[in-house]
Amino acid sequence: MCGAVTRKYIFVTGGVLSGLGKGVTSASTGLLLKSMGYSVTAIKIDPYVNVDAGTMNPYMHGEVFVTEDGGETDLDIGHYERFLNIDLSKKNNITTGKVYQSVIEKERRGDYLGQTVQIIPHVTDEIKKEIREVADEQGADVAIIEIGGTVGDIEGLPFLEAARQMRLEEGVDNTLFIHVVLVPKLSTTGELKTKPAQHSVQELRRIGIQPDILVARSIEPLSREARRKLALYSNVPREAIFSNYDVDLVYEVPLILREQGLHSLISKRLRMKYCEPDLSSWIDFIDKIKNARKQVTIAMVGKYTRLKDSYLSIIEAIKHASAHCLLKPKLKWIEAEDIEKGRVSAEETLEGVDGAVILPGFGIRGAEGKIKLIKELRESGKPTLGICFGLQLMVVEFARNVLGLDKANSTEVDPSTPHPVVDLLSMQKGVIYKGGTMRLGALPIRLIRGTKAYEIYGQRDVVYERHRHRYQVNPRYINKYAENEFIVSGFSKEGFPEIMELRSSKFYLGTQAHPEFKSRPLQPSPIYIGFIKALKKG
Ligand code: GLN
């Protein structure tokens, strides 16, 4: 059996440009080691000054991933959770903002009394402490630390310096540097060019880090020549150069890295016992996705649809549940503002669509467009899943068009509505700070027997799902909805509606929580399975 070794730290850096898929490379490396029997954790370092990702626009950074303990983190934490099949903590996402916040707090408390507080050693010490603490608390044999951004960014320097110091302190047998680079292909000559990668390795070496392994991202497998050049100029042996070429599914990346022997090289280099990785269930999952022939078309109704990463966990949850049901999902992205502005009609938009997800969101833009679509969906009986803001707008639509409360709204959209069917959570009243103040993380939902939700969750009385919201469905109106078949099937501990469903429908259900954050390739979210099953025709 493999397992229990002196702790190993694997640092993953990136060169040439951002958005290369370092997160998937890190997660895949983790999965290979985990499948060998080691316990693995993964940490994402984000060198921005925000304390966490919670205050960032999804258009800039993609979705905000919510952890069990209510962290608002980078979406790479989602990749790690899905690949490693573990729950991570908000501590697994370290940012410049967090590091400086604690250094400054310590300075004010007098912990550094008499000293001049500096980036080296105080900030770098704090970074190392946070990395070690996470690895310790999570009892990891291996901690994978992905340093966000690109080598050469000014803001990344203290983190790279901390990583360099850790090699000295932990020893060469316990630390490893993987550098992920882009190897572009010239369209004119069809050649794979290694020069940008060479420069980025030089940049890394200039700050004292010689990578042990290079992972080259390219649109096709690396040629022998490209591999030879990369090895020569980067001072990395040829067998330590791995080709991470474009594949259809991110879940295939661990397999292509395994094929090239990444796991055996790492185990040799870090003096870890070798055990053959067992990836059989992972491969089964990929086979299910690839072999699914029956297609279902799902409308994805949102307002950040131009950047699909804004809804990454939802897309993945749909993939997991579809693989489970042996269906092939085709996503049709619908920008709610197009409907709001009358550029397309709700009816037209839903042509050929089997069902829809009303995506989460904030603010006024697009809300009326979503409501129009929801009406169409409810009336046509197409399976509909509302997530968070999606549920809230399903309630607004129902209040307006079934109960006849014309001006019903969420107070987030219309603060002076006469019928506040969705209103600010009472615990939010008086909250001024925006960072980390929403109702966040895994919280209990009490399910009502006899409802669809109760069945979907396997007849459990209480389930936990992750949350991220400031508003809630106003319980004052729920009897009126119930008289019209729109019932509450799950309540929060505080007593407000968490899940609502239309009794007579095949699947018309909204949830205040975000079940997608707990969906894993081998353990899809029950709510998403329920939705996908309902799309099965005939
Ligand atoms: N804007 C809504 C709220 O704060 C919904 C949030 C969401 O969809 N995550 O409650």
C-alpha cells in the first residue's frame, strides 16, 4: 500500500500567459497521486489584493466557488474538489489580501514589536505558515500549491520567493516545481514554437527556481523536436517534459498525463513508494460521457453567458448528472437581456429546447428577461431548474402571473415593490460590508415528506447544500402559492423556503442553494440528476 510519507510539496507555476489550465493540471496531478493511495490536498494562491473572490465580477474571474465552510473562492478550488473528490476549506485559497491582512493585524497587535516589517521575511513567512497549516490540518501526504498568474507578474513575486525558500527548508526530496507553459502553433508553418516557454523558464530561474517538470500546453501533442528544444533550453530532462494537449473533456487530462508517466516520475523524484494508480471508476465516468448518444438540449438562462466560466460548476454538474443518466447534454446559452430588450422572443428562444436552468445572479440587469422566459417555461411544462436567483425569479413570476400580484418583485430588483415576494434576509439588515457577509456555505435544508425534493434526495429529512445569497423567498405568501400547487418542499433552519416545486409538473423546481458546488464526477448532485432525468423524452 502507498501512503504516509514525509509531507511533499508540489508547486505549480505558469508561464507565457494565464488561463492555460494550470488548475486542471494541478488537479490532475493530485488525482494521479491520490489514485496511488496518497492523501492529497490542493491550495490555490491568488496574488490579487482582494481578500477573496467574493467581491469580483464573474466576467473577470469566472464563477465564485463556495466551499463547505462558506469560503468565496477561486474556481480552481472547484476543479480540485471535483478531481480529488474531497471538501476543501476557505483556507485552501490564499490571496495577497489575506496574507497582508494577517501580517498587518499581527503588526498592530505587537507580534513583531521592535522590528521593521518587510515582504521578506515577514510576508514570505506568513505565506509559508499558511501553506503548512493547511497541509497539516488536512493531514496531507502531498500538498499541491498552484500559484496563480504568470511568472514575471510583480504581484506573484512574494509567493514564488516563499516557494523558493520552502525548497531549502523542506529539502529537495520533499519539494517539486512543475511549470506549465504554452507552446503555440504557428498557423503559417504549422510549427510548434518553444521560444515563449524558454523565456518563461529563464524568468523563473532568474528568481531562483529551476523547474523539475515542464507541462507544455498545446493544441496537439508535442513533436519530438519541440520536446528536444524545450529540454535543452530549459535545463529539464526530456522525460520530465509532459505534453498536455487539447482534449474534449478536462477529465481526460489525468489520463494523458498518466500515459506519459507523470505519476511515476513524481514518485521517483520525491522518493515516494510507487503504486499503480487505480483510475477504473474515473475511466468508466469518461466512457459514459463519450458513449452517451441521446442528446438533450438545455437552455442556460443567465446574464454572464459570454464567459462560460461564470457558471462553471453548473456546467460540470450537468455533465456529471448527464453521464449518470447516459444522456448527452447540449447547452443553449440564452442572454436574458436579449429577451428583456425584445431582440428575441421567449417562445422563439425555447424552440427545440428540452428544459432550462435559470442561472444564479445579482442585480437588475436581465431580471425581466428571465421572468418572461420563466413564464413560457412554466406554461409549456418544460422541465425547469432554478438556482438561487433562479428560484427567486420563479417566485416573482408565479406571484405576478398566477396570483395576479402585478407588481410583485424581489426588493433586490425593485426596492419599492408593493409585493416584496423576495426580500432581504433579516440577518442582512444593517450589513454594510460586501466581502464575506452573505449567507454562505453548507447549511441544513429540512425536506418535506411526499415532495419531489424529498424523493430526489433519497427520502432524507435533512440535507446540506452550499449557499451564497442575501435575499430569501418571503414566507408571507407561501400559502397562496400552495393553493395553486406551487409548494415549499424544503425549509431553512430559520424557516424560510429553500426549495419550491410545482406539484403537477414533471420537474419545475427552484432551490435557494447551489447544489452544483457539491456535484462530483462520481457522485453527481441529486437535484441535477432529478432535472436531467426529467429531460428524458418518452
Ligand atoms: N442575488 C440573489 C441574492 O443575493 C441571488 C444570489 C445568487 O443567485 N447566488 O439572494
